[in-house]
Amino acid sequence: TQLLEQSPQFLSIQEGENLTVYCNSSSVFSSLQWYRQEPGEGPVLLVTVVTGGEVKKLKRLTFQFGDARKDSSLHITAAQPGDTGLYLCAGGGAGNNRKLIWGLGTSLAVNP
Amino acid sequence: DTGVSQDPRHKITKRGQNVTFRCDPISEHNRLYWYRQTLGQGPEFLTYFQNEAQLEKSRLLSDRFSAERPKGSFSTLEIQRTEQGDSAMYLCASSLAYTDVLNYGYTFGSGTRLTVV
């Protein structure tokens, strides 16, 4: 069974702090995606990384795909209350799976 | 096209009743997925369709659950004889072909929140 482990599971920080969320697996993925989900809504795609070692930036968010394509990280600089939500990673293209494999999520609360 | 639509947004039902949810995907997307999600957790895969063909069903999908996509467009998810453990958010997502998923991901609806009392 392919698993994506996310850590930490919960994170509560003050506005302006930096944070990093991790997504790890023993499987190699062709691509890894990060989604953000607000309460009562479906997940929304933030970014896709496909190349080992790839780094993508989205304003204050920096995403990195591990060299071996087994892990990824999401770093948020100067977090704001609007960053509050559930951050999910999802991996695709490993083995014969024809659907994304999902992590359990990191629930982030940014306090004003 | 305004994205993936799910109806209803909220459903409260008594234990033992049947419920049906509807999902309208993005029109050009041929893949449609159903997921279940409990509070603060990641989505759990239930089933997916490519056009009208149901290609995979999770072991989570007991015989009380059935999903259809009769014309390869909208889909319905029915739960018979609901139980309190069925209370969750039911999410629908759609996508292009699998190779496009690796780059463009899924587009999710806003979900149907089911509460079984």
C-alpha cells in the first residue's frame, strides 16, 4: 500500500511566523501536488511539482520536490490568518495506480 | 462552465433512510471521482469513473453504497440504510485523462455534508 505521510498533523502559529509542512513516502511519484482546503469547501490545487529537486514559489509559499521524488515540503513565509486551512499533498504516477494517493493533511491555524 | 457542482450542500437524515447526492463535473472532464472526508482528515477514495464506466471501487464502498454515471456526464452517489458512521463530507472531483492529472490535478466540488441522526 502506498502511503503519503504528512507532518505535522496540526500546527497553530502566530501571524508573521514561518512554517514548513512535510509530505513523505517510501514510493517514487511522477508528480506531487499540494492542495489547500478551507472549512466547508473542497480542496483547491496550489501547485504541481514533477521534477526531482524542483522548487516552485507561489508568493509566500515555496514548494520543493525531493531529489528522489519520494517527498515534498511546503514552506510558508510570514504566515497570515488567510493561510489558515487544511494542506493536503497528493502523489500521482506511482506503480499502477491510476488515481492520486492522498496524505491525511496538515491543519494550519494562523492566529492574528 | 463554473466548475464542479454538488447538490445538496447539506443533508440531514435519520438513520436508516436512503440518501442520494448529485455531482455535475466540468463538461470536458471524462474522469469523475467520489471521496469521503471526515473533519480535519484527508479525502478517502470511494470510486471513480472514466466516462460512464466505473473503473474502481474502494473496499470502503460497502453494498449500501452505489454510484452511477449513466451518460458519462453527471454522477449520483446513493447510500441506503444510512448509519451514523456515514456522517461525513462527500466530495466529488473531476479531471481530464490521467496523464493530465499529473500536471493539472483534480477540480473538486464544494462537497455535500451528510449528517445522520
